Amino acid sequence: MAEENSRRLIEPVTTPQHYVPPTARELRAQSVHRLQVGLFGLCAMLLLVGLANIIMDRAQLSDEEDPVEEVVAVDEEPKKQSSDPLADIGVLPETDPAPEPEPAADLEEELLGEADLQPDE
């Protein structure tokens, strides 16, 4: 039955079909539609750019530091910058980037200083 219905809906073309050019009214309707779509797209892009500009302005305002914080930051001791994220979370022991001088070097300097102070015999 479905085949019979589809055969009725689609009639075979027995005569040649001629091209019918669109009328002036159809051409005008197409051009108006294209113009509407283009203007809508242009307005949408302007709104997106404006929204992005507003977001960037707000982000720059929030990034500006308070001058009071700068004064407080000058008075504070500099914080040690850690470049090892595994040490930060406690997976690895921390490594000191600037090791202290060995006590043997200090001991030699003290001994040399005392030797200079002793009178020659």
C-alpha cells in the first residue's frame, strides 16, 4: 500500500519542463531577505564585540592594585618563591635554592684571622 501512495505522490515526468525565471516580486523578496540576514549578522557581531570590550574593561579595573597594598607590600619581607610544585603540595622534600655557606670556610677564616693577630716568635 505504501508503494501505491508513493507512486501517486510522485508522478513521472512525461513532458519536458521549462525553466521559469523568477518574477520581479520574487527577486525583490530574495534581496530583502538577504539584506535582513546580513544586517542581523552585523548587529550580532557588534553586540558581541561590545560585550567583549565591557568584559575586558571590567577585568582591567579589577586587576589594578590598590596603592595601600603597595605600601604594605614594601614593608613586608620578600616571600620565598617556590618553583617546585611537587614540594609545594608535600610530595617531595623542599630543596633550598641558596644553600648556606659551609662552616669549614668560616672556621678557616677565623683561624687565619687569629694567626695574624699572634705575635711572631
